[in-house]
Amino acid sequence: MTAQVAPLKTTSVEGRYRLLVDAITDYAIYMLDTEGRVSSWNAGAQRFKGYTESEILGEHFSRFYTPEDLAASIPTKALSAAGAEGRFEAEGWRVRKDGERFWAHVVIDAIRDQHGQLIGFAKITRDLSERKVAEDVLKKSEEQFSLLIQGVTDYAIYMLDPDGNVSSWNAGAQRIKGYGPDEIIGQHFSRFYTDEDRAKELPRKALEIAANEGRFEKEGWRLRKDGTCFWANVIIDAIYLADGTLIGFAKVTRDITEKRQAQQALEQAQQELFQAQKMEAVGQLTGGVAHDFNNLLMAILGSLEIARKRALEGQNVVELIDNAIIGAKRGASLTQRLLAFSRKQDLKLEVVDAPALVREMAELLQRSIGPSIEISTTFPLSLPPVWSDPNQLESAILNLVVNARDAMPDGGMIAISARKYVLEEKQVPDLRAGEYVCLSVKDEGQGMDAETLDKATTPFFTTKGVGKGTGLGLPMVQGVMAQSGGRLIMQSTPGQGTTAELWLPVAEITAKPEPAAETPSRAPIPPLTVMAVDDDGLVLMNTVLMLEDLGHTVIEANSGEEALRLLEHGPLPDILITDHAMPHMTGAELVRQALERHPALHVVLATGYAELPGGEGAGLARLSKPFSQKQLNEVLAAVSGLLTSR
């Protein structure tokens, strides 16, 4: 079958096919006889494979296959499949003349004459590893070029004149787009584009780019004759005569709808996997919290239950109450670790001398690790101060030292050192450019493999035995570092120990701080009227009892709405203390509305979070939860000082 083409002014029908194939440099297009011997050869084939036409004509195409594929009879199977099914398509390694391998996409189409007799094969190979500029000109007979183009059915290969009108049409174009040659030749190729793309003048822009740059490639939606859309990969190459005159364009289109759908399905599967991993992490987190809190609640409830019985009998219950208080404090510590991990802990950042802090901790550190392990410290004579929360930094260092101790059950050396670094942007992930002090804790333990190291900062992951570690230590350190503008970096090699690095931002000191004046003793707080607001009845009762024990009059409210009603119709309190996380109306919203109606009212916001959404609660007196009676009294003293100064 021969192609139906529109008249061109400069070339014959066969010449146009020759020019068409000459212009295609991204594909090796050639013919095989029925036995698989090469009967034609184009410049693309010579560029990919390295053989000249005189070297390869008459040779069997199996020489392009690897020894492994030859042993598996892949060339024979490929021709058999193409002959039996009409086509064969595969990707695999191919071999160039110089022995170099390249990854290729191969299509073999059976070519039959008008009687259906197999007369050979059309073979198209594309180098998926790289693309190069075409170097040679295609030399084939006029009939072979016509059969070659018409035998390809997986690619739409056709020519456009300089204005974009279709001037030739192959069987692949008819199969993919649905138009017969007599329907489309002479029509403008823009009819294959969607209305949206035509409105953006994409067909015109594509030809302009191809004419100016020699080549245009893009993926997008295209239209078939029946109006259905398919996702296409399109390449347009400009065709020039020897004198540089543009005579048209060679256009190759491939339907990659199935490939795109497979990619989208893969992305969807990845998203679902990510969601499943998140849910697994949440499950681990909640399970670990529930386990630890159940242990603490058991100690608290057990102590209080026995204390209640003994109190009714008139026995001493102080020891039992102290035990319950210890359990509650451990629960508060666990909460603080969770907040540190979530980066919502209330940190008190200040200028810290890291070497001095470590030296002050020396006795505590040595008691924590025991006599079988030594600690060495190495600090420069001059090291700038850092910006951190000293209490949390102490806790982080102690946590790292204890981990180092546990990694050396037979004893060893723990080295604590620090150095100043000036980082450029992106030099250390998650750290901005600037000056940092890297405080490191290094042990001589057995180290960790890559998988364990990757999980080291995962909440509740621990390599210690059951009951010997919560798995919140390193996540807590990581959270504190991130919240203070630094980072925790873990480095470990099996058999060579582990190094934990705390990267701390250098504090900018503009003036020498003056010695702090002695704080005068605070005068006793006069009795106040305090409104306490909390949606949790137990917490509200506890707050009321502590306030009344301090000698204050308390107005109770269990919601923001009730508090506003009491403020509107009852006596105005001296101070309003409100929880933040309440349903329907948050504490910050209650404060905003209360101050709008009563600007002179003094308020205290009770919360365990350092930062509230949208900057809520900025500038307000804060009371960190859980709080003790002493902390409550200190906040009242600070606020009552404002009352007396009014």
C-alpha cells in the first residue's frame, strides 16, 4: 500500500518520504527481510548503532542484541511475534558496534503486500538513554521508504507543509487519530488540538519553535476524529533543503494514554501508602502514650485509693499522697516530651554559655553514667554563646549521655566537644545560613546500622529492652532543637560508635549585659476575686481549690459562653484565668471578647502550647499547664502587681 499525499512544489512523492525519514533523527527506522536481515538503513540507525549502511546491509539484526538475549532466542521470538500478531514491542538492552550497551524501545511491524504475503518487517528503535543530533542522511529506495512509513502503526508519522497543512499520512496516524488519508491531507493540523489549546495558539507556537530551534517536543491532550481525547507525546522536526530553505515539518505522535494512567495509578498508590504510614505512626504514638500514662495512672489511682481508706481510719497518708504526686509529675514530664517532639513546648530561650553549662552538669552526668564510663570534654578557649533554653538543653545533653552510656554496657569513653561553624545556605539541611555551635556527644559503642539510625528519632522507637526506654528521648531532643532554630544530627557506623550533634544558633549580643539587680521580696498578695474558666470539671475543681487555699474568692465557669454571661451580669473579677483549648469558644477568643467589653480586666491564659494558631494570645500573661500552686501564685503575684499600679 502506498501513501496518499498532496502535491508538493519541490519534490516527488518518493522524495517527500525520503525527506520525511531523513528529518527523523530521534528514531532508528529501517527494514528487515522475512529472515531478519537488514535491507535498508537510515541515519538514525547509524547514529544509534554505529554501523554504516555498507557494513550492515545483509547482516542479521540479532547482532544488535546482548549475549543474554541471544541465548534466550529473543530476536527469533520477536520476529515470530511480529509475524503472527502483526507487531512486536519491547524495551531492553541493545548493543552498539563498539560494544557499548544502550536501553532501547523497539517496535517491529510486519509488512505485507496487497495479497497479504509477508515481505519483511519495519523496525523502529528509540534510544531512551540519550538523544543526539542527526549525523547522516537516510538512503533507501523510494518503494522501501513508502513501505517503511506505511508499515508503522504505533506512531503517527506524517509531514506538514510550512503553513502546518498535512501533506502525508501513514497507517499509524490513521489508527491513532481516526482519519483516512483522503479526509485529512490538505487540512491544518490544528484540528488535532483541543479548543483550549487552539485558543492559546499552541499549534502556531509549536511550529514557530520547531522552525527557530529545529525541534519541538511536548506532551498533551489531542483529539481523535470521533471527538475522544488521548494523551500524546509529540515531536516536530523542521525539514530543510540543502540551501537552508524550510519546506515543511516531520511530525511524530505517539499515544501514551496508558502510560500516563499507569503513572497516575502509581502516584495514587504512593499517596495511599504515605497515608497508611502516617496512620501507622499515629497508632504507634497513641499506643505508646496510652501505655505510659496507664502505668502512671495506676500508680496515682492506687496510691490515692489506699490513702482514702487509711484517711477514713485516721492513719497517716502523707507517703501515699507523695507517691501520687511523683506519678503526676512523671505524667507532666511525659507531656513535656510530647510537646517538645511536636515543637509546641513553651521554651524560654536565652543566651547560654554551652561549655559552662556542660561543666556545671559534670557531677550530674557522672552520677548518671556510673564509674565504668569516663567523660572527656574538649572546648575551644573562645566559643560564642548560643541561643537556647538552658533547662531543655541540659535535659537534651543528659539524654544523649545516658544513651551513650547504654550503648557501652562494658564501659568506655564519652567525648563531649563543641566547635563553631559558619554555614552557607543549604550546607546543612534545615539550617539557615549563619553562625552555629555544634555540640557533639560521641560514644565508643557498637553503633547503629542505616535502618536503625533512620528510625532513631521516631517516637517510641527504642533499641533498649522492655521498660528501659520510652522512645521519646531523641524525638524530644529533635523537637527542642528545631524549636530553638537548631537541629539534631545523628551519625553512626556499626562497630565505630555513635555521634549525636546539637547544632545551636550563635546568640547575637549587641551590648554587654548589666548585672541583674537583686529582686526585692514580693509583698503578700492581697485577697483577690478570680474567675476560673475550664471545660474540664476536674481541672476546674483543682484550680478552684488551689485559689481558695491561697485565700482568694473564686467565680467558676465551665465554658467561654458561661464566663461572658457571668462577666455581663455579675461582679467584675480582678483577674480572669482561662484554659485555651475549649470547645465552641477557645480561651483566646474568650479573652478577646471579654477585653472588648471590659478593657480594664486582667487575664491569664493557661495552656501547654508555646504557639497558638494565628498568633492568638500574644502579649497575654501565660500559665503553662500542668501548673502547681506555686506557679499559680507566681502568676497571680505578677498580675496583681499590675493591679496595684493602676
